[in-house]
Amino acid sequence: MYETFDQIADDIAGRLEEAANSRHSPMHTPVVATRDADARVMVLRAYDRATRTLRFHTDARSLKCDVIGEGAPVGVLLYDQAAKIQLRCRGTGRIERDGPIADAAWEASTTFARRCYLGDGPGTEVEQPSSGLPEWVEGRQPTEEEVAPAREHFAVLLVELAVVDWFFLSNDGHRRAVIDMVTRVGRWITP
Ligand SMILES: Cc1cc2nc3c(=O)[nH]c(=O)nc-3n(C[C@H](O)[C@H](O)[C@H](O)COP(=O)(O)O)c2cc1C
């Protein structure tokens, strides 16, 4: 069933779209790796097939934003245990705090989601175990007005995919292909 590189390129795009659109997808929370040899779980928010771009939401004050900045290599690792498919995506990441993509993402998010950006930035040292959120908003949904100041801490991470290493575990023989996402040209490699 996976015989051509076109089929595999379509399989990758379909899985990334599904991963973004369904919070029940096993690929909804991939691991995002940066050039500083660090990696973290993030929620995949969107995949745009036309531009081959993954979108994540993050706090502009987080360490990964410094590491990625306006452009840096980023790896994104996803695994679907039932489908037995691993996707190792590589591309160029960039952080956008302003502009139409970040604005639209902020507009589309709930006040509950926006609340995360109200507190201290991720990685801030604290005396006691703490969410970093101001006390007045702990455990309750804030109003639109109350979360408005959080906008300045919100950013999107956009990862434009260059290459995906696609790995299919099968009793009939594992299959592995590397797909150039721009040209859709692929090559088989041993698993
Ligand atoms: C299930 C899960 C989902 C997460 N989703 C996000 C997310 O969408 N965006 C984000 O910035 N951090 C998310 N995090 C937190 C990150 O893993 C990480 O702790 C945080 O972004 C700080 O990373 P940094 O110090 O490398 O910048 C999530 C963590 C978990 C466990």
C-alpha cells in the first residue's frame, strides 16, 4: 500500500493535518527539538500543506524562542503507535510575535488558553512550587479584558518542513523512506 513516494508524501501530509485537527490523535503532541540539543513536547496547532508549515503556540519569553529566533533548524518527532508510523520532520523554524498569523492564532484561542500567557515566563525561578500565574486568575476563567495584556507574551512557532524521514513498522518488513517535502522526491533507505 505504500509503494510510491507520492503516496508517502500524501500520507505524511494527511497525518500532520489529522494530528493538528484532532486532539485525540497520537501525533497531536509531538516532540520539538532545537539545535541546542534540547527537546520538548508541544501541541501541534496546524499544518498547511501548501506551504508545508507546522504551527505551534508558545510563550515568547521561553528559551526555545531565543534559540530559534527568526530562523533556525528545528526537528519535529511524531509517532502513531497503532499505525506504527514514525515521522521525523526537519525544517526551518521561526518565531513570530506579531503579524497576521500570530494575530489570527491569538484571536482564535480561548480566554482559558490565553490565560497561560498572563504569568511569569517559562523557566522563571520560584521559591515555592508555582504555576507562575497571578493569584487572582488561578482556577478561574478570566474575561477577554483581563487576558488582553497577555498578548505581548504570545508567539507562534512556524516550522517550514524540508525533509521527512518516514518509518513504517511492519511484520512483513519495516519500510523507511526519506521524502523531500518541496519536490516530493524520495529515496528508500533501510530501516
Ligand atoms: C502535553 C504537553 C503539551 C505542551 N504544549 C506546549 C505548547 O503547545 N507550547 C509550549 O510552548 N509548551 C508546551 N508544553 C510545555 C513544554 O514542553 C515546555 O516545558 C515549555 O514550552 C518550555 O520549553 P523551553 O524552556 O524549551 O522553551 C507542553 C507540555 C506538555 C507536557
